[in-house]
Amino acid sequence: MAPANPHVLTINGGSSSIRFAVYDAGVALRRRLDGKIDRIGSSGGTLSVNESPDTPQATRRLAADDHRTAAGFLLDWLEAQPVFASVKAVGHRVVHGMKHSEAERVTPKLLEELHRITPYDPEHLRREIGLIEAFLRRQPGLPQVACFDTAFHRTMPPVAKLLPIPRRYATKGVERYGFHGLSYAYLTEELVRLDPAAARGRVVLAHLGNGASLAAVRDGKSIDTSMGFTPTSGLVMSTRTGDLDPGLVYYLARTERMTAARFQRMVNHESGLLGVSGASSDMRDLLVREARDVRAAEAVALFCYQAKKWIGSFAAALGGIDTLVFAGGIGEHA
């Protein structure tokens, strides 16, 4: 029998995973279950589910060659769970929200806008729109809400948003947006709960995972962040380059006839830890290999070196650091 209380389902479609959780929507949200589909597009894909603190994690292998396949598998699994009958709304993490500064109910108009701004972040928005539309097809009466990763950074001052290119592009929305905002909003709320005085100070938040970024926060507001116009920029990541000399675009176009589409694929899917190590995009694999594989060791060292530089740069932007917070798969476990 389905639980009597209404529940909320949250979906976080990442670059190589789909995380989900079901919450009892009472006065204080209580998590009923959570899980993730991991290593999408790689070998060894799994569905892992935690149903309660008292039961062991249940894991099963699956072949998820892409996010569309993974979304179908997740919906099949969710619809088979008794708790799903009491789910009254779905909240989606949406990476890019342009000027949106708060969450919004998904409507045909909002979906049309998300499709229109897909060129601003083709690597994420297509997958996230695909998840929303998958739920629309299977559960058309279920309300859905888009929670934007860029919203947290709308407080950045103009100097932190500007890109040093001709001004005419700014009128087209080409600026530094920043990402991982939902993670940063949560971390800021938790810091307020744990140490209100620290939350009012100079804080650097380090979200280190397959996608990695850092944010400089003062008095709970974002003043700068490492990612810029797209999530490809900033710190080196699992398969993304992070910041790169723009002259490399012309060099590769001239010497290898590399197209813009091919360059986009290289900097997002073939670079970062994977490109440097030549072995894996996963920090867990690289840490196992680093003692015997010099390229794996160099990839780990590069990640740590760049993270240290970003922390230093934000110390300058903030005029010092009072609190440093680590989050994300690498930040929590490595």
C-alpha cells in the first residue's frame, strides 16, 4: 500500500550519473529513499539505492550507454516502487537558467525557452530537457519544477560577470554565469545551520566531482566562481579541460583542420583527467593507479595544483578566507 503522505521526487542529471531521491513532504523534509545510476556511457554502470539507514545499499549492474537509456531504466524502476504512487511533484536540477534567479514550474513556455537556450550549454541542457520530457511522456499529470544551477550566482558583481570580448556579445547574453549553484546554495544553508558566524564570513566552497568548480561567497552571496560562460571553464575536470588558451582553437584548426564541433567534443569529453592520464576520467581509478602509472599521478597532481590556485585566487577576491568547504564525490571521499 502506498504511503498516505505526499512525497516529492528530486532528479539531478549529471555528466555521468542520474541521482534521485524521494522525500516525505511534511513540515520538515524526510528522505524516504535515494540512489543513483552511475558511470553512464562507461563500462560498469550501476543502479544503487538506499532505502533506509538500517538497510544495506542495494546495487545492480546495468548497461546505460547514454542518458536516454538511463532515464528509461530509472522510470521503469521508480514506477515499480510503492512510494511512487504518492509522489506529487518532481524537482529537476537544470544547469543553465540564464537570468532566472529562482526555481520555476515547468510549462510549455519554459520548455520552449530551455530548448532555445540549449546552445548556451549543449552538453547538459539536452540531457536535462530529455529527463523532463521523459517524465512528461510517462507521467503527464505530474507537476515538474526546474531548479537552476546558475541562479545562485546572479548576485555576482558586474566585474565578475564580464567577459573581455566586444560589448555587442553581452547584449546577446554572453557573460560569466557560473554553475553548481544548487550545491552551493545547499552548502551555504548547511553552514548557516552549523556555524552562523562562519556563514557570514569569507567562504570558499569547493564542489569537486566529475564536474568541478569553486565559489567565493561573502555573507552567503556568491561574488565569484570558477566556471564561466559554460561548465567547461575553470578547474580541470574528469573529461573537461577547464580554462584553456583560446589560441589553441586557431592552432588546431590550422594544423589539424579541427572543426568547431570536433573541438567542442575534445574539450568536453576527451580531455581533463582522462586526457592527461590516458587511462580514466574517474579520480578513484587514478588514485589506485598513481603509484605505478606516472600519467595517472600527473593527472591527480594537476587537479590538486589547479584547485589550490583557484583557492588562492578567491582568497585575493575575498580579502582572505575564513572557511573552506569541500563537497562533491572527490571533495567528500578523496
